[in-house]
Amino acid sequence: MNAKYDPEKCRELIQETIDIEFFRTICDPVRSELLIFLASSGELSIGEIAENFPQNRSGYLDI
């Protein structure tokens, strides 16, 4: 079976025109839930957002 299109050229075109890292980022379950929450909730303070997404952040800061 002969391909109509050159797979390597298609790959290059996709990599040049689509921000793959962006989609990887928003496909993370927590990030996608946060994005949906923000889009449906309107303007909120960081405290109000944090109340809805409780997480242990103690490991993030190395002081």
C-alpha cells in the first residue's frame, strides 16, 4: 500500500504548527480540572481557588 503523504513531512508539519507541550500540559488530570473550574467559576481569589483544590504543597518549597 502506497501512502498518499510522506509521513515524515506530515510529522514535521504537525510539530511546526501545533504546540504539543501545551496539549500535554492541559491533558494532565489536575490541570484540566483546574482549567474547567476556572472557566466555569469566573473571577476568584487564589484563596478561593485553593479551597477547591486542596493539595499538600509542603514538598514544593526547599528553603
